Amino acid sequence: MKKLTMLVLVVVFSLTALFGATLTVGASNFTEQYIFGELISALLEENNFNIDKRFGLNTLVRRTGMLNGQIDISADYTGTAWTTYYHKEELIYDPVELYNQVKSIDKEKGLVWLDLTSINNSYALAMKRESAESLGIDTISELAEYVNDHPGEMKIAIDYEFFEGAMNIFEMAETYNMNISKNDVKTMQWGLTYESLNQGDADITMVFTTDSQLLKYDLKVLEDDKHFFPFYHVAVVVREDTLEKYPEIAEILRPFAMYLNQDIIIRLNYLVDVEGVEPEVVARDYLEGLGLID
């Protein structure tokens, strides 16, 4: 019986070595997450792992999958963990401290955050680049000064959530001592805000800082110099039991943090959203260009 058991184990280990272990990679249901999922999958496949892709998930469903073992790996955001998963009200305005706090809490839940990237998919205000440069506006403080000196001149296009949500345009205006009224603000569905800005119906809009439309419409993101908006930096998260079983994963996925940055992910999002390239093609082309996969 012992000989038979040993034989079975040898066969199992041999098959694993021959065909590779299978890992489940998760991604939420928006462009950037599909790209992250494909980048992670391609790097792992290049190193002989088989990948089961669970993409297009609601963020909380993806998170639940990570916690219950249905998903081994996914990319996540420090701000999402802090505010959505942990329901923390006090914001941390040091991205490294926020990462360390999130990493520590998730460690207790059996999840390991790998290297922090420089990608920050947060909220921001943006203007047409030509307009911002002609007015000499680089920061929200400079915008506030201009708005206060020219009352009623600047129109702001935002979605309904930023108009009436817990973190809204008027709280931001108070932080920056910006004198605006409801008459200065146009509300519409997110996405239409970009068209409004592009067509000249608005001068300012709220954006996400990795949006492909920043490139499409040549927008300038204004520096949040008083740190009103929270940080949402990206990192790969791996289940601790998966990483213990396959510790090489950390090194395999190190390029995710080494080579991705804000400008690159905006460009990759643009290729998908505007030029219609499939996320898998975008991810593989990028990694092939770096010489990381064949």
C-alpha cells in the first residue's frame, strides 16, 4: 500500500511539472482591470502556469473570491481596500503608509500585497490642456483663485455622485476656499462629462486619473495640492497559501510594478477604449515589447 501511495504521489508531481499548476486570476468589470488581469495571466503563463480567468466581476465579488479561495491573484487598489472593504472614514494621505496599513490588515486575512505600483486611479479635476496652459492653471488651488476672481465664468461638469455623494464637489470647494454655487455646476452621466468639456459646454470636469479619455481629449489633470481626493494605488494581491505553495510568483510578477506607471496605463486603456484593441492583445503586445514574454 505504501508503494502504491508513493507511486501515486510521483505521478501527481510529474503531471504538475509537465502540465503546470493552475492558478485563478480575477479582474473587475472595467477596462483597466481587464488589462491588469491579462498582464498577470500572461506573465504567469510564460512561466508554465495554467490560468483560469475570472474576469468581469463586480469588485466586491472579486474580493470575496480572493477571501474564500476561489481566486488566487488579482490587482487591487489601496483606497478601495481602505474605504470599501474596511469602511475606514479617516483617510491616509501618504500612499506608502496607506499601502502598509492595507497590507498589514490583509495579511491577517490570508492575502499578501506585492510591490506597490506608481499607478493611482483616483478622482481629480481636469481641464482642456490648451485652456489650462493659457490660464496658467496647474493646481486646484490656482483654479480656485481664478474662479474666485472670475465668478460665474467657469462651468463644472460632474456626475450625480460627485454632486451629492459623501465626497462631493462642494466639500472639495470648501477645502480649497473656492467660491462656487449650484449654478456653476452641470450634472450628467459620467462619460458625458468629457463630451461636455470637449464641446465647450463646460470648462472643468471630474475625472479618474487613469481614464483613456484624458489622452483622447488632451486633458490636463490638476494637481490636488491640498490632498482632498484619496489615493487608489494599485498592487497585485495573492492569497498567502498560494504564495507559500508557489513562492516564485512574487518574482514572476515583479515586472507589474517595475514597468507600469500612470502614463502607460492611460495609454493601454486608450488602446482598448478608443482604438478597440482587445485587452489580451494590448497586454501581450506590451509585455512582448519589453521582452518579458515570447
